[in-house]
Amino acid sequence: MADISYVKQKSQKGLGDAIYCAKKHVGGEPFAVLLGDTITKGSTLCTKQLIDIYKKYDSPVISIKKLPKEKIERYGVINGEEIEKNIFKIKNLIEKPLYHQAPSNLAILGRYILTSDIFDKIEDTEPGIGGKIQLTDALSKLDSIYGTLFDGKTYDMKNRFEWLKASIDFAIEDNNTKIELLNFMKEFI
């Protein structure tokens, strides 16, 4: 079973600072970070994909996805080399670049397997975009990090329509709610 802990960030100083708050719970073990503003759905769980790649390369790994250029400015973006199908050795990460300055269209998805050395990198990271400690900036200081394209659907929970689509997709797959949901939707058609 997983050992699940949570901590409360005392003030909003950025995702890097939020991760740093968990330092005392992690010790020297690798750990998963799952941001709640993104929901994933696939035949293989996103975190399972990350764990498998972590085990193969013994290095931190993040989930990435291809985005259209108009959405790039809302995400951290990687610059990397594809070393095998859908797996990238990351050279650099940039937080929320302008789309014409982005090194790729491969955005950070909000799922990570990290190692305890990230805490030293966060300590050495100055505030970045928005005056906050950006996890992306700390990740770019790691000696080795990989990215993998998630093989499934993602939903951006900051977007109301994406939230609705996620709710419907999951409800349709649940035999306990499918018929009731379809009957409800027929009222609007």
C-alpha cells in the first residue's frame, strides 16, 4: 500500500515551495506528485507509466503532452531528445514561455516521479514567473530527468468545460451512473 501524506503550504509561494513543504515526509525515497488541476485517464494509469520509466532509468520522470501553440503559454515546456518512442531525455525546461519562444510543443502535464535531490535544487532556485518558486526551474537543475508522453486523455480542471467533459466521460464508463446520465442528457436534446 502507498504511504499517503499531505501538507499545507503556509503561503502561496509557488509549486516548488509547495513540494519543498513535503521534504520531511519523503526522506530519501522517490515520490509521486499528482497535481489536482489535471485529471488523467488511460488504459495504463499515468502514474504507473511514470513508475515504469523511473525504474528503467533510475531517474526522475515527468509526464508530458503535445499542445497546440495557443496553449503553450499556460504550461511548463520541455526541450529534449526522444531516446525511444514517447520517452525524452530532457535537456531543459521552461516555465510558461511565449509560444514563439518555446523550444517545443511538449508541455508538462502535472504528474511527476521525483527523487529527494529535488529539495536541494528547490533551495537553490530563485523566484521566477510571478515571483514564485517554480518547480520547473528547479527541475531544470537536475543532472538527469526524463519525460514521457502520456498515452491517454487529460482534462484541465481549471477550465469549466474540461471539468464537465471529465465528469461525463467517467460517469459514462460507470455502470451505476451511465443510464441515469444518458436519460438526463436526453432531456436537453
